[in-house]
Amino acid sequence: MKILLVEDDPAMHATLTRALERAGFAVAGCRDGSLALQRWQSSRPDVVLLDLSLPGCDGLNVLAQARQGGLDTPVLILTARGTVGDRVIGLNTGADDYLPKPFDLDELEARVRALVRRRSPSAASAAPARFCGLHHDEGSGAIYHHDRVLELAPREAALLRAVLARPGQAVSKERLFGLVFPHEPDVAYEAIEVVAYRLRKRLAGTGAQLVTLRGLGYLHRAA
């Protein structure tokens, strides 16, 4: 199993690399936030361990860009920012788990293995690669309907990628808002409804529809 470790502190980076390699993981490292996304795309890891306080580009910005670009690798945030607000922001931006520093190395290994189990082939096979002819290319981030690229605004594409990953399952407005409007505190919460309205118009004729489930969020299903 391959891990991308994005951590700028040299001592912490070396300690975690040794511990993870002893546990049987192959570790690729990066210490600069501005290079992290490129390394993420090139190494194709099974799990990303991501610090938030990075030189060049903050870890949350790295995560937001990755999710917007279609990278769905499980992400475990490692950070000294331990407040509830920071955890909520991280999870809403697309993180899968959160481990505040300092932490026990055995717990880190257990959490990494739990993330890998969630991505097992049996779990992945439950979600079809295509839904009503729609699919997204993880490398480019483009979304296709059969062989035609859909012309979508960035926010429409971010919303569609999120619901396309879970066809037939509701995705909460809170999670979608965090993915569509990362680090935009001045945007009204209701703005997600405007993006959803525009996306519905884009999906006309594809055989798929975006449905609002009151109190739950949005559901992507066949028309």
C-alpha cells in the first residue's frame, strides 16, 4: 500500500516515514504545499496523510484543489489544529479522517488501515464506474456523458463529482457546500441551491437527475 506523506517538519516527517515503512507501507514524501498536488497526481497513493500548516500552500487548499480535480484518495489530516471548528472545516473540505497532534503511532497505523479497508475492491465494485453514461476522468477532472465532455462551470463540476461518487445515496448540503465553496466564508449557505439548479439544467437529456431530499441533501439518480 502506498502512502503520500505531506508534512513539512523534518523530524516528524522522518519519524512517520520510518514507522510507516516498518509497518509495511511504501511512503512517498512531500514537504511543500505548493508541490503536494503535483506529487499526489503523479504517485497515485492509496492514502494521503496531510498536514495543514505547510509552506507554499495551506493543506486545506491542497485538499480542496485535489477534490475539485477529481482526486478521491482517502485523506487523513494530521495537524496541531485541534479545535472542533478546524476539524469540521477539514471534513467538509473532503478529508476522510482527522488525527490531532500529538498522536500515538499505533493509532495512526490503525486509522490508515481502516481507510484502506473502506477502499477495498469489494467496496469499490458496489459503485459503478459510469452512471447513466456519466463519468469523470480523475486525471483531467473532466466529466463525460458517454464520450462527450460536459460543459460545466467549476462549481457545477464539483457538485456533480460529489454526487456521482455516490449514485443513489443522499449527499448532505453541508458536505456539498464545503466541496463547492471551499474557503469562501462570505458565500451564503443557500448558494448551493443555485449551483444545484444550474446543474439540473446541464443534466437535461442525460438520463440522470439531481433530486432534493428535504433534510438530507441531494440525490443523484436515473431520471
